[in-house]
Amino acid sequence: MARVGSVLLIVALFVAIGWVARENPAGDRVDADWAARHDTQLRRILNLPGSMRLEFKEATQGPAPDYQQVKFEIVAGHRRQAFELTVSRDGRRVLYDRLYELDDPFRALREQIQLENVPARGPADAPLTIVEYSDYTCGYCRRFFETLEEPLFERYGSQVRLVIKQFPLTGLRSWSEEASLAAACAFRQGSEPFWGLHEKLFLEAPRLEKGRPVLLELGKQAGVDLPAFERCLDRGDALAEVARDRAEGDRLGVEGTPTFFVNGRPIPGLMAAEDFFAIVDEELAAARAR
């Protein structure tokens, strides 16, 4: 049933976007010149590193009347790999893992992310906001915390704001939800208790499986109001915030942790520092150009 549902959803999507394309017939001819003009946007959508080139080959009829299949080769040194994208006939929209508008590919994603009353580090008016969907029991999330979180601010300072969203992978580790609940309870007491516990939860991640006693110990070390923190854990008061984050991530297509949205640009998984910082640089440049 899930497979049938996915097919029907894709068909419905092409019907809908085909109607949009007919309503907006003017645009670019999809050819090598189009690919060259939109190279930066296409590379951002595909998360191509600087060492790879995208070469246009041809455009053929796509799965809907107003869409084309555009064939490329991804070139890395002497290696070449065939690759296809679905592009509207007017050259304004690209269907990859989702539908992107080439004038501002990640605007629709940015608009779906709640940025009020969330744990955030960095100025609210920073030109770049990185939203991380995270799980305190996830080894790759811990590695981001240990190797990239602080260097991010050392390198970019007030240009960057980091927002943490709770995305516990309870199907993998049942105790992940209580760790997320603890973080949400700490945030109810303010930013300082949250970030203090955020650090403790990652540093003591191997102990989180032991549950409540460890969470209370870490909360005390982080300086939370311990009686209020314990009541919040006992009642599950902040589970609504965890569920809100999880539902938002589901709507955005988050499937694992960590998943980042860099000014809306989706980055699934942990990258090497130089690759992650290259994306930050690209999105800062795009933000300044908007």
C-alpha cells in the first residue's frame, strides 16, 4: 500500500505542477545555456562538492506534458556518471528529491520550519540559520557536537544561528525519547539550562540508556531547577514540544539524524568539516544575493 500511495502521490504532483507550468508558459529553453546559467542553483540542490562538475547532455520528454527529463553527467576527475533531473519546460522548476523553484530553491522549506520559541544559539537576525534535527543517542549527532558545533561559531561568529530540533529515533533506541524530553524540559527553564544540558547529554551519551537517574544527575550538573525538571520528566509535560519537532521533521522529509537545513537547504547526515563549511559559505553568499 505504501508503494501504491507513493506512485499516486507522484502522479498527483506532476498533474499539479503541470498545471502551474501551463499557467506560466514563459521561461528559459532547457538546454546547455540554461544549465550554465543555473549551474550554481543546480549544484546547491544536488549538494555537489566543488571537485565535481555538472555537464548538460540533452533534454527529452518527461513524465508529464510540461516536464522534461534532462540528462547530465557528473564529472569528477576522469570519472563520469550519468544523472537525470526532471525540469519544467519553462526551466523554472526542478524535481529531485522534492520540487524546487530555481529562483530560490529552499524558500519553501525555510517557510515550513518554526523558528520561534526554539533552542537557538546565535543572533536571531543572523544571515544564516542552521536547523539540526538531532537525537542525543545518535553517534553522528554526537560527532557533530564534538567536532563541528564549536568550530562553526569560531569560524562564522554572529553570521550563524544554530537551532536544535528534537528528533528521537525511538525505533532504534527506546531511551532516545526520554533524553529528548529532558532537553525540552530544560529549555522550558530557559536557554542557559538547555545548552548546559545539551552538552551534558552528548558528553554522557553512552550512559543515557540507564534512564531517569542519569538524566537527573546531568540536569543537576547543568544547573536546572531540579524539582521543576523532575516534575516535567514525571508528567511528560514537554513531550508536546518533542512531538512538534518530530512532526515538523517528518513533513520536511527527515529520515535520520543528524539532518540539517542550512537556510532551508537540506543536508542529510554528517559531512566532513570542509564540505559542511563549503555549504555554509555557499548559503551565506546566496543569502547576501537575495
